[in-house]
Amino acid sequence: MIRSLRSLDVSMASRVVFWFAVAIIGVVSVQHVVALVLAVADGDAVRIGLDYRVFVAGGDLVRSGNSDFLYLPNTPEFQEFGIAAFVYPPWVALFMVPWSLLPVSLGLVAWTVFGVAVMVAGLRSCGVRDWRPFLLAMASFPALFALGLGQSSFLFVGIVAFAVASMLHQRIARSGVSVALAAWKPHLLGGFGILWLSEPRRWWKQLLWTLATTMVLVFVSGVILPGSWRAWFSMLVGRVNNDASAVLEASLMSMVSFLTVSSSVVRWAIVGVAAVTLIALCVVVIRRGMATLEVVLALVFGTWLLIAPHVLVYDVLILLVPMSLAFQTRFRRDVVVSGTLLVLGLSIGPLMNELQLDAWGRALNLSTVSLLFATAMFMYWGWTGGPFFVGGVSIGAGSSSAGCDDTEAP
């Protein structure tokens, strides 16, 4: 079990880290706003609301009776956004039909307000009452990035928080429904699997509710959009096969390619064994009552490092705060401070691309901010800060090299 610095006097370290977060967030926020203003001044305002417009394009196709084009490659409605096709389950396109009735600008505002409202409601259900740290975190680069592009991040924070709060309060039905809705992005199910297995007497009930809700969504969308599920699965399988190498190149497991043959099957097998081992470790730690805040954060983040590309950074960060609240509720402010620092560390790469720096400038900023970030994390978390630092540098560098382009999933 990882030794916690909380057994020592860390009041000074806590204050230093908090004001470090305030200072860095201020700098990053100003840089992001300046970059956005310059982009608009140069006529490159197309990125504003980009992800929201991808969602709405799916709703438009359903509303106009052209749902057959949702998952076809090179559909004109999606080519203009730099992506090949709609990538989400058919019921998501149905959900976006009402939004498609609104003008884009008005719909983007309504979408943002809706997502933030769901997030606030979900966090309240987890027992959050002091909102000052969250207001601080909302000024971070990922929050501004998500707001500017109309991403679904805030909506998912709320859904995941509702699911975790329902698990804590033994509201099995609401928990299962929330998890089914969160399967809008299926990779989030890994975090819920760990939570389910931590309660061996009840996990199967939540699983049944999740499956039942999923079946309802599949049935309704399948009746309204016949053939859509088959098309979605075909598109998904093709995309996974094509993107397997890219996924590994953007994570720590890219190092495996230097140690094994070039076969993606071998590399994926290694990733799979490592991921299963780490998840099993999570379950053992939780069941034996060893789930301190530091351990849970390290395990969840470590699981993500094994399998996730940089384009999923914002998705997986959604799991950190609610899962931490589930196991160590008395350190909410500390969770937000450290989570904010983690967000900042993982934002280095996308930020450098947003500012259009040259390679030397990008590397210099990456090294400098990573060093400050690592110093703060080690001061606050001790050796537990190691995984956060390694992850921040790895994913930040991966984002810088791969770019933060319009082909990311919203």
C-alpha cells in the first residue's frame, strides 16, 4: 500500500499546490482566450462549436430521413468537419434530433447550459457543496476547450456522478440507467466495472439494469432507424482495426513496439494482459479496504495509461473525481486540486498545438511546465505523484506529436 503524505504536516504543501494551480490556470486560460481570438480574427472560426455541429449533423440526417448515411464513409455532412462518419450509437443521433431544430448558435448555447446543469446536478448528488474549486477547474484549458468546441464532457461528468452517487446510496435502478447512458462512450464502462466488482453482492443487479436499459435503447432506435445498429457495428470494427497502431503510439505502451515484433496482435495481447492484471489489482485493493484516495487515483490513471490514446484524455478524466469521491469523500478539495493539476499536465500537448508554436518552442514549454507540474505533484502526493508525472509527459508529448486536429472524437 502506498504511504500517504497525509501522515505528515502537509499544510504548507497544500497551499503551495493550490496557488500553483491558480497561477498556471490563469496563464493557460489567458493563452487559450488569446489563441481563440486570434483564430477568429484570422477567419478560422470553424472550430467554434465544432463537436456540437458533428452531433447535430447526425440529428439532421435522422430528421431528414437520410439516416442510411450516418455510418457511410465520406458522407458530405461529416466531411466538412474533418471526420469520415458519425461514430456514436444510433440512439445518440435520435437524441440529437430536437437540438437539430434550433439554429446552430442558439443550439450551442442551449447544449452548453444543459451539459453544465447536468454536471452540477450530478456533483450535488455526490455530496459536493463547496463549488469554489470547481469554478477554478472550469477555467482550465480542457474546460475552455470543451466549452469552445461544444463537447459532451460536462454532460458525461454529470451522468457518471449520478451513477456513482446511486451506487453509494444503493439506488440500483438509477445506477444501471446512468451507466447505460454513459455507454454513449463505451470505453467508460471499464471504470464502472471496477466499481461493480467492489460490491460482489449487488453488482449483478446493476448489470441487469444496465443491460435492460441498453436493450430498450437498442430496440427503440432499431425500430425507428432499421439497419442502423448493423451499420454502426461494421463501422466500429473497421475503425478499431485501422486505428490499432495509432492507439498504441499515443500511449505508454508504444514502448512495447520496440520490444516485440511489429505484429499488432502481439502488442494488443500484452496490453490486454497488463490491463486485466491492473483491474484485478483494483478489485483486490477495494475489497480489502485499502482504497485510499491516492491508491484509487493511481490505479484508475494507471489503467488508462495502458490502453488509451491521447484523444481520450478528456473522456477518462471524467472518471477521476467521481470515483475518488466514492472512496474518500472527506478530501474533496484535495481531489479537485490534484485533479486540476492532472488536467493541466495532460493539456500541455494540445495547448502547444493551439498556440501554433514551432517545434523548439513547443518542446521548451512542454519541458518547463512538466517540470513545474511534477514538482508540485511530488510535493503534494509523494511517490504517488510519479504516475501522474509520467502520464502527463507521455500524453502531453503524444498530443504534441500527433496533433490536436479536427479528427478527434467529440
